[in-house]
Amino acid sequence: MNKHGGYKGNVAGIIDFSVNINHLGIPARAAGKLKDAIEGLGRYPEIDGASMCAYIEERLKAPRGSVILGNGGIELIYLFARALRPSKAIVVQPTFNEYKRAFEMNGCDVIDFITHARDAFVPDMEKLAAMVRSERPDAVALCSPNNPTGVQTDPGKAAGLLEAVKDVGASLLIDESFIDYSGGASFLDAIGKYPVFIVRSMTKFYAIPGLRLGYCIGNAGIINKIKQHKEPWSVNSLSLSIIPELFEDEEFADRTLDEARRGKAALLEALGAIDGIEVYPPQANFVLCRLERGTGDMLNEYLIRQGYFIRTCTDFCGLGDEYVRIAVRSAAENRSLAGHIRQYMEGVEVQLG
């Protein structure tokens, strides 16, 4: 199986920088609502969460019937692949490896569109559109902001891709699970005209990975196909109960974004001052780095002894063992981690020298 999901070792007190979860924890309003909702566990939830789908559509000003809820964004990714059954798909890499796995589990041939460090991992949209027209896939997957590179694709620069996808009869899966952190533009306006399926996770921003909650907004044609394959009751009553609390807690959202801005600035500054590390500034709450000395596994072994854990990247297509991904936590924690990374890099330099 895959490497994501956080630290699974037996060292107590590890500060986990490998997961891109809001370090502030679950919002207090949502936690209080969960306690109240326990009394309703003796009743079945809505079979498809229809009232909360309508609520999200209203919040996002999305067309009626364009939203589906899922047991985390991951359910919706696999549901997309299972319902549409593409025979060929293009995945923009390096990226979250579940898109490729979902496609391949359903008998789909996957073509990797590789982005490169020399371009700061920014996809060339003209080349991607040209590949779509030449390969004529049934599906294309693009993460924006992308995990692990942190690159966000501007919908205004993706017009050629959208037209190509439409012209060849493909569907475009856009994973916007980290868009709450970016402040960038969404592909939401494209769903009326183009075959677009946007996945959003509520796990990361609201720190509820144990609840499993996500949703998608999609073109009517795709949504109708997916509804035919979706299992009933995949979202429990606890998750359904807190959706309004999450969307309406503006104080928590503002505090999270302020903390993320300060934390990311501190992390980028501290990492950027370390000799032997190349840092790729992100539009998300994590930072991709390339080590010029040593490997990610070597660094992680050292950091675990110091009480920290980061994400190695060898399971990301197109990345080698010299890459690591570091989540943004508090400014103080970020500086402390960077201090230990500096010590490691200085030690490696001495050993190799």
C-alpha cells in the first residue's frame, strides 16, 4: 500500500510533519456539534446526504444537483474511476498516487504527463492539451494545488486543456483538496460548459481525517453517471451534522489562514537559509524540498531521533529519494524542525567531505 497516512512508528511524542492536516485541530464549534449528534446515532442518516448536498450547492452558488458527498475525497476519486470506466487516462505527475491506482484498478491504461524540477513542476498546459488531442484519453487527472509540489493551475491558463478534453470526449478530474489554503481560483466556473469533476476534501483544512468527509462538484453528465454507482449511506450522521458548522466558522478559517501564512513564511525562510536544500515555494500548506546531499530516508531516520517525522517522496512518480515534503505547522515548530535539518545537512557534508 501507499506511504501516506502519517507516522506509524512506535516513538512517542513525534511531531508529524508528514501529514498535511491543520495543526490547530478540529474547530471547537464542530467538536461541540459532534457531541450533540451522538444522540442521533440510533437513527439512519440520509441515504445520500441530499440536504447537505443542497446546502453546499447554495454556499458555493453551484448548480442544483451538482454536488455529491463522499467518505473523504478518496472515495470520490475511486468512484469517478469505477463509474466512468476509462480505458485510457492521463495523470499529471508527480502527484497524489491514488488517481493512478484508482484508474488501474478499473482496467485503465495510464499515461504519465511528467512535470519537471527545471520548470518548478509547473505543467505546460499547451503540451498537456496537445497530448490530450493526440492520445485521446477518456479521463485526465490534475491536482490543483498539487500534492506534493504545491503548484496551483490557473483556470484562466487552462482554456486549451478544457477545450481539448471536451473535444475528445474525455472527463477532467480536478482535485482541489488544498484550495482553501491557496486563495487561488477554482475550476468551479467550468462545470457548466465542460466535463469537469472537482474533488474537495474537508479533512485537511478542518483536521478531521478520522471522520472521512469530502464532496465533489461536477458537470451534470458526470454527476448523473456517478450517482448510479455510488453506495448508499457512505457518509455517516456525525459527518453530516457538522458540515454547516465547518462552512460557517469564519473565525476558525481566518485563524487557520493567518497561522498558515505565518508558519509557511517561517518555514520557507528557515529552509531557504540551509545550504544543500532546494525549496519549491508552494500555494498550499506543505513544502517540497530537494536534498543535494543524502536521502530523504536518511534525513527522516535522523529526525525521528529528534522527535520529528517528514514525508519521503519515493512513491511519487517522477521524484527520487532526494525529495521530501514538509507540512506547515506553527512558526515555532517549523523553525525548530529546520534547525534539526540544518544540523543533519551539516553532518552529511562533513561525512561526504
